[in-house]
Amino acid sequence: MKIAVTVTVDLADPKEWTAAFGIEGAADIRQDVKDYIGQHLHDFGVFGNGEVSATIKYR
């Protein structure tokens, strides 16, 4: 079964992301935020502890 979830992140000040992670430029920050959230999805709850098997893909 496939389940789609849309998440929108609005960084009030992208410079904060740069200060925290050293990533600069809109395209690079967008990708880094996606990777950051995507990794947390893989590690989250029943998916992260192996109780429920799932393949998580994000764009």
C-alpha cells in the first residue's frame, strides 16, 4: 500500500540553516532540508525500530 504525505517547510531565515549546517544557496539548502527530513523518516518509530517494514522515498 502506498501512502503519500506532503510536507512544506518554510525557513524564515535560510541563514540560520547555513549557520547550523554550513550549507549555502537556495538549491543546496532545499536538498539538505529534504535529506534531513528524509533521514528522520527512515529512523522514525516503528519504521526505524524494524517493527513495520516500509520503503520510504522522498523527492
